[in-house]
Amino acid sequence: MIKLSYIVCVYNSATTIIRTLESIYRQPLAENEFEVIVVDDCSPDNSSELVSSFALGHTNLQLVRQKQNHRVGTSMNLGIRMAKGEYIQVVDGDDVVGDGIVDTLNQCLKEKVDASINTSQYETADGSMRPMPVPTDMKFPMSAIDFCEKVLTDDPIFGGTQFYMWRREFLVETNHPFVEDLKMEDTDWIEFHLTKANTIGCSRKMTYTYLYNENSQVHQMNITTLTDFTLQCYRRLIIAEHNRFELPMFSQKVSQASICRINNMLRYRNLTKYAYSDYPIIYKRISLEVRRDLQKYDLSSYAKMVLKYKFLTLFILYSTAWISMSGRLCVHFLRKII
């Protein structure tokens, strides 16, 4: 019986992927009790070749190579569909699994929780390690309503997808995949599943270590990152709207955090320095997302407030594109006459 499925998402991870895999395989769990699914999102480096070589000594490791880059959401959706374990642990290709992962798994198997918060730590840009803020002073497992209403704080999320262990059947039943072809795919996905879970647990031993990577896509602050981050806030607002009666405190916290982040995106002043070639794809993506959102929202005062931020964001993006395009035309014209 496969107890645990590791889904390892890889992109340009040649310098780190072996360290990640070694951290998985040194855990005290027989290889017939877990599987490792590595999804390479069309890396231009030799990540896949390194994984293939490592897999020669391990029959429970599968490597899938995407033919085109579709970002992390697509990789995780594929890994979840392939997984056979009772629980799923997502791992980034530049992080390491902690020595408490087996204890966390055994606790999940015993309590039959839909999700469990991993006791984790993360590396900052200066190289220091900091623990993730988990509610170790509270009694677990607890219901999703208690968790969402009593535990979650100002910005209601504990890290990314990898900071949780998920029951596979629960993910199959909810049938709510990650958004694909976008960055910032995980926060709204986590919040959606936390509101749908029956019970949530919390591990007490170090399960996961997030290592800082300055080359990570998340740390590349460009127009695509800003746009996808804003779209994630829209999706979080939808979740808040859908849960405002059953989970009022949770919904309020999600709304406040999302609107605050949208404001931060609107205040970002360096949009014009990015290449014009980025814009056409972004326009299509934004337009589709806005159309979907318009269908989901009622024209209540809350929805009007949300739409206000949407149209402000679109206005800034289109204005920036016009400035960028005008600049390119001027340069082209000057080259012709000089």
C-alpha cells in the first residue's frame, strides 16, 4: 500500500534537485510505501537528466517531462492525477523534506484528517532560518470551521501548498484544480480546500524546509508577476464572497488581505520598464479572468468595490501598454529620420 505520494515540481532545478530527492529518500519509510512523481515543467537546463540518473536506483520514482512550460499549477494538477498514495506532499525542486515527515504522515493516517499543517521553516534572503507560525498551542485535529474562524490570523494562510499534507481522496472529491499557465497559483487553492475540509490536523515535528532561491519565479518582480498576483487576489475575493455567511471572520480577513495586496500592486511604480512583448498575453489572460469574475459576482456593494479595483488595475495596465507602445513607435520613427 502506498501511504504517501511526493509531487516534486521542477523548473531549472539542476543545482538543487538531487539534494531535494536525497532528503526524501533518507526518510525511514520503505520504498514500497511511498512514491515520488517528478514533473519537469520544460526546464531548459539538465534537471530531467539528473532525475533520470537518480531514478535508476529507485523503482518508485516517476519522471514526467512537459513539452511546454505551463508553470507550477499544471505540474501539480498532473501530479495529483497520477498520485496513488493515501496522502500527498508537494515538494519544490529546490527545497528539502524534514526528518519529521514520517511522523506527520503517521499522524495523518491515524487521525484521517483532510489536511495537516506541516511544522516548517523557511530560509530568508540573508541565510537565516525562521519557523513558520503554526498554532502548536491549540488542540488538533479540529473542524474546518473552527480552524478558519479561530486559528487563521491577519493574512489567513500558512505558507504555500508544500506547507500542508493533503488527503488524496479529499482532493479528488473536491475536484478543484490549480489555475494553470499563471504564477501565484496556490494561496486561493489552499484557502478553497481549507473551507471544504472536514477536519484539519497539525504536525509537531519539523516536516519541511523552504530554501531561499533568488532565481525563483516568485522573486522575479515583473509585469507578469504583478498581473498574476493581482489575479490571485481576485480569486481570493471570490472565495471570501462565497463563504461570507458560513465563515464571516475568515471571509473578512481574506477580503482585507486581498484588497491590501491589490492596493500594493496598484502602487507599484515601475511598470513601464518592462518589455512591450509581455503585454498581449497578459491582456488575454486578464480579460478572460475578468469575464469569469463578472459572471460570479452579484452587483452588491461588495462586488462593486471589487470591480472598482479590477477596472483600476486594467486602466493602469492598458495605460502602461500605450505608453510603452508609443515609446517604441517614437524610437522606430527617430531611427528612420536620423
